[in-house]
Amino acid sequence: MIEPSSTDAVLFDFDGTLAPNLDLADMRQQIVNLTVKAGVPSNIYESLYIVEVIEAGYEWLEARDADQAAHYQAQANQKIIDIEMAAAEATEVFPGVKAMLTGLRQRRIKIGIVTRNCRAAIEAIFPDRKKFVDALHARDDVTHLKPDPRHLLDNLQALGARPEHSIMVGDGALDMQAGTALNMHCIGVLTGSNDTTALRQAGAVRVLEDCLSLHNLVI
Ligand SMILES: [Mg+2]
């Protein structure tokens, strides 16, 4: 059985956890290409995630040419939305996810989704989500994105859940890092972009093949 002994909520990452992963490496490359074209030096963005590449590129350009910065930001943000929406059209949640979520809710456990994807893509991939999920915090719903724990905190607050009595489930190191920062019980899944070692190093106390058996493990 999985601690905590009385679980308030289970928070799920979306891509790679409840649904097939986006090609994040390709998406990042397309944003980097735009950023290079805008003249931003590589040391400004080289170690950053996609959204943070755009923020850093915007800030660098803004100090030099506000109009160009605004144009770059609008173009880059639209590009990630276009990629997400194109992928969403061909994607559904993994078979068995809805039964697992129903099983958790039957135990009066609240369900949250915390994702760096946009809300419109989640709604396209999981149109009946309201039957299974109590609160969704997508990229456009929050000021601070995970690995910033405030992304998870917004969701926990909407659910009325205590972090130390809640579980964070995800395929990403940043999911485990954000959950660990809040003393949540972090469970990694192998349906996305990381292996067991990477997830454990990021704070997972347990790693599962997928999330489909979760309702049988949580007490
Ligand atoms: Mg993920």
C-alpha cells in the first residue's frame, strides 16, 4: 500500500502520464530555431525548458527592441499552441485511465491535473474530463509553472487538499521535484520521458510501469 495513510488528493501530470507524450524535444527545437532567428544568443536559453526559453528570449530582446520582443513572444507562444493542438487531435487518454480515476474518486479521493500543456489541448484530448477530474491547472491557468511548486499548490488549494496527505504522479523529473518540495508523496510512471533512475533521483519514492493500477494501491 502507498502512504500517506489517508489520501486527500492525487495530482497527475498529463502528457506522458494520463496520455501519450508530446514530442517535447522536437517542440523545443522549433522554439530554439525561432529564438536563434530572432538573434538571441544561445547562452541565454540553452539549459531551459520550452516556456522558459521563450521568457528568456523575450526578456533579452525586450531590453533591445520592445517591438521585436513582442513579435517574437507572440510568434513563439502561438507555435507551441499550434504544435500542442495538432498533437491533441490525434491523441486520447491511455486506455484504462478513466476506470482508474473513477476508482480513486469512489474512495473520496480528489483528482487534480497539473500540466505545462495548454488548457485547450487538454480539453481536446480529454473532453469528458469533468466526469473524472476535480481541478485542472494548465499552463494558461497559473502564474508559476512546475517545477515551481506553486503550480501544484494552486491545484491542491482548489481541491482543499493537504500536500503531505496527497500524491503527485508524473513521468517527468520536474513533477517529482515540485511534489517533493511540498512534501507530497511522489510516484513516477514509466509511460513518458524518464526511466526509474531519473525519477528516483528527482524524488520519486516509488516508480510504476504506468498509473493504471493506482486506485488499487492507494489507501
Ligand atoms: Mg509529462
